[in-house]
Amino acid sequence: MVRRLAVMAMLGGALIATVAPAYATVSRAEDRRAVPGSDRQSEGDARAQSEGDTRALDTLLERSGLKTQLESLSAGVRLQFLMGQGRLSSEDRFTVDRIVSQRFSAAALYARMRLEFEKNLESARLAKALEWYESPLGKRITGLELASLTPDAGQTPDVEGRRASQRRLDLLRRLDASGGASDTTVDVTIAIVGSLARAFQPVLPAVARLSSGQLEHELSQVRNITLERIRRACLVNMLSAYRDLTDGEIEQYVQFVESEGGQWYMNVMNASLLTAVNAAAETTATELAAAVPQLARDLR
């Protein structure tokens, strides 16, 4: 969902679980035995269904605006790595930007996430999710979310100008909880920070190094502290992004997210995002530790 990526970009880009069971198109053995030549028929049906699911998946990811979301995430992460690096030489800053831009490119993240979706396809739930994103309200909400990614587009008149109703606040908190926005944002952020900390441990002074257990403990504490701040930021972001929606329209969105199709989509989205970012973060951290070991002083 767009809102988690918007919050990550707003916080500096330091970044969006349960994986749904894999979809199976193999017919039952007794059916294959009952009809002569049914092996070929079953394989043909399975292949056609699989191709149909793949086309539907591509349409779903397009309708949900995933590529645009990932472009925003990529830009935010790139900016985060460059911020506060004024002590680096221009050559080192260029190296940092080159590595981060390559590993966190929107195209690379998208390819990894799409692969994870393919592993977890479920025809019926995929169809339900696509039905929502192709509905008038689904399209409108996606448009509002994408617009909120634009700098200065996410104005906060609803937050500053008038008090949101309790019903609206409750609905948005349900949306955050059922969609996993805040939790996934924190998990992705910790994935990036943790990868950097682990990669640079060997080049830190002995007195500054942490054992594996100490590092994981510190990361756990940071996660707990950060989660509430992220939840508040998510709420503010949603109040702004959805300011033109009625409470009834937001409730329809919540009902979709809490449905079987919505939960399948959100769970796989969250898990695939974390998988993609984990892979990118680990590779980035390893390459940065080798190419720009001076970054270690910022991790002390």
C-alpha cells in the first residue's frame, strides 16, 4: 500500500508477516485416472490457468501503483544514505550513491517482489483483490495515495484545520492494523539499519563492536521505540491522503483490506517488500563496507 512508502520517504526513506500458501493447479489423482488422456488435459488447463493468473497479477500490480510506490521508496532510501555524509569526499559520496541506486532501484525491487507474488498466487483471492483495485472507489483511493507521494502534495488541512471524528480515527487505525503498514515500515527500516550495522562491525574499533546478541538486542529496542512514532506518522499521513474521502468510503476500504482477498494481497505485499529490501540491504551493506569503510564512523 502506498501509505507505508509515503511515510518511509517522509521519515527519510529509511525503510512496505504471513505468506499466503502457494497456489496449486494440479488436479486430483482420481480425476486423472477416471478420464483417458486427462493428464494432457489437466496440464493444459493448469497451464492456461497459470497464464491467466500471471496476467491478472500484472494487472493487479499495475492498478495498485506498485512501480510508482517503489520509485518513491528508492529515492527516499538514496536520499537517506547521502544525508549526514558531509565528511565523506565527493568521490566516496558518488560511490555510495552509485551502490545504493543500483541495489535499491525500483526495477530491482519490483522484480524481486513480483517473483514472491508468483510463488504465492491464489486465483480466487487474486481475483477479489483485482476486483477492488479496478472498482471506481479502488481507483480513486489509489490515485489519492499516489498523489500523496508528491512533495508538498500531502498537505494536512484535516489534521491542523479541524479535529477528525473518533469514527474516522478508529477506521484509519483499523486500516493500519489490518494492512500492516506501521509494522512493515519498522521491519523494513530495521532490515536496512541491521544490515549496515552487521556489515560494518569488522571495521569498527574493538571497543565499539557489538556481539551478535548485543546487536540484535539493540535493534529490538530501536524497533519498539520506533513503532509508536511510525504509527503516529502513518495516522497523520492517512488523515492527509484520505482527506477527500467520506467515513463511509474509508470503511469500504477497511472492509476490503480485512477481507480474504485483501488480507492475501496485504500479507504477500508486506512479505515480498521485506524480502526485496532485505536482499537489497544486505548486498548494499556488504559493498559499502568494502568500498567506503569510512562510513563506519557514522555507526559508532
